[in-house]
Amino acid sequence: MKKILIIGGGLSGISSAVFLSKYGFDIEIIEASPKMGGRTYSLNYNGIEVDNGQHILMECYKNTLEYIDLIGTRNLFDFQKSLSVNYVNDKKELFRFKIPKYFYPINQLIGLMQFKLLSIKDRFSVLKMFVKIRVTKTAKFIDKTVYEFLKENNQSEDVINKFWESLIISTMNTSTKTASSMLFIEMMKIIFFEDKKNSNIVIPKVDLSNALINPALSFLRGKGVKISTSERLIAINLNEGKALEIETNRRKTSDFDAIISSIPLFSLSKIIFGKSLPKISFPKLEYSPIVTVHVWLTENALKEKMYNLIGSEFDWVFNHKTHLSFVKSNAKNLANLNKNIVIKIVFSELKKYFTILTKTEIKDYIVLKEKHATFIPDLNSNEARKSVSNIANNLYIIGDWTNTGLPATIEGAIKSGKDITQKITFK
């Protein structure tokens, strides 16, 4: 029986173990930290499990849906029957972008034409943009940002700010002026044009650890997978294009046939790959933070599950009934602020955007900052990600930062874990 050693217990590493477990391999996972899940985790705050950041999934996340089916947690997710997103402006006006369930693909046109946040002129402008995206060959825009692509197609500053900017920041964790138009176009085609359900939003009913991580670990242990935490990789010794031995803070071992590295890029570049070898070059990717603020109120009168805040310091508010979660992607400014200043901003936004919360007070809060939340999918990242290759013929590199064709999402991480399964099982 072949032995597969997976280094890194984030979502890509865990998912690769889940998919590989179907083929009867002897699998071991080594994780440097005391916990599993990497950047996908929850923590206990005063008896309540809160996520390090709210994650939105979509039904186009086919690899993720297969993963949750394997670990048996589909019932822990809330699936929209059709896409519905609530937008709120600083005048406390609510606008709903809702695609009807029936009459695909005309339902998308109906939903857009009823979206009163945008003027009639801008609605037709967005409609033309979607038509353009559907027929565009993505390779033509490899050297353009999303902003350049939108401006070339007559998107006004108003429609970019109200509609496109929030969409790009939420899905790519950067602005339209930085994001790769090629990746954006490919993503839009998947979401809106491959399947009528693809644009539907999926939100966990429970915390991330209990939705995606803990059930997977139970599943893997049931399959005989060994899991070691607080074990940090120091070196991988290579010879003649093959990984022969690894060294951790606990041991040296050569008991493996193949290694899967799901170590984040900024950590992988610090690993020693044989002292006699020339320094291995890894792609240079820039990273963008996400800031999440969980707040407990004296009274929560909000009715909807989530709101997009137009022109706010935060992108989204998620309503968990017991508390609210304010989320900001591309949060370079907020990530550098003191938590007391951040909570003052949250309090100000509560009053500014929601009439029914003008008399409420914040009882408690926690500010969580993921400074290396995702890489920035800019123009340079397209080629940089393609340059990632296996360092040895039995050493495989996975992660949402590798060449998945997707931004740094849960789906990107799990896709990389599943894709490597094909390379190992058919080799």
C-alpha cells in the first residue's frame, strides 16, 4: 500500500486526504500548528463559536459540494433556491437583487431589470456587460484589469462603485483597479452561464470548524488516516529529482512514497530543500487582509441573513441572530487600525445604514484580522501561478494560490486538493 504524506492541515491538505481516502492509500497529515483547518477555523468566544471570517459559498463550488457530501455535512448548509442579495445605502434604503427561480436564462434578465439600486440606463449597461462576458475569449484580456475592461465596455463610475466593485472585492479580495480581468471573466462565466443553480449562495448554518473541518477529521480517522499536530516541517531532502526524507521538529522520516505540500506560499519558501541544491524559486504573490468584527447588541431587529453595504467601510453584514458579523475584504486600512477605532467604525455604520438599530448599543465584540487572508489575483499573479511546478517527481504542491484558475477561495483550495488526486492515482 502506497504511503502518502500530506504536509499542512489546511483545507487543501484535508480535502486531498478526503479524496485520496477513496483509493485505499496509507495517509498521514502533519500540521505545524496545534489546530487543523489553516485559515478556515472557528474559535470559542464567551461560549459561542465564531468564525475567523464569514465565508460565502456558491453552488458553482462543485468540488466543495462533493467534499461536503463525502464528509456528510450538506445538511449543515443553507442553499438559496435562487440568487438573492440585499443592498443597503447610507440613506437606509434597501434594494434587493433577486433572480427568479424559473425561466432560466431569462430569469437573470428579469432580476437585473428589477434591480432598482441602478438607474434604467445602468441596468441596460450591466446587461450588455453580461452579454459581452458570455461571448468574450478570456485570453484577449490577460493584460487588463477589471476596471479597464469595464470602462472599455462603457460601465459608468456609478455602476462600477455600486455593483461591480462590491462583487469583485467580495470574490477576489481586491479592487477592480487591481484584479485580473481574465480571472474575473472566467469566474463570471462559471457563476452565471454554466448552470442555472451556479449563482445561488450557500451559507453554513454552523461555524466553519463544525461545517468543514471537524467532520472531515472524524471521517479521516475512521479511514485510518494518522493526524499529527504541532509538528513543523523544517526540511525536505531531495536527490536526483526525488524527495527521500523529511525533517520536522520531532523526527526524520523516509516512510512515504509521495509527499503533498499544502503549506502556504509564504511558509513554503522558508523550507530547506536539500543543502547542496540551488535555491528554489517560488512565485511572488502579494497578499490582502480580511477583517471580521463580531458584535453582540442590546437588541437585534435585523430580518435578513446578510446585507451588502454600499459605500461603507465594511462590505457585508451577516445576521446570526445572536450576533452580527461585519466583514471587510481588501482591508489594508482597517487591518492596521487599533481595535477600539475599528469598533467605533462599526458602531457608526450601524447607525448610518439601519434605522431600526439607531437606539441599540454594542454589548460585546471581537475583532479578527487575517493579514494573509488571500493572495491578490492581479495581472502578475496569472503567470506567477502557472510557474508553480513539482520540485520532485514524488512531491506535489497544492493550495488556493496554485494554478487552479480561481481566486483564493474555499473552492480554489478544495479544487487543488481534488486535482492532485488525479495525478497520484493515475501515475
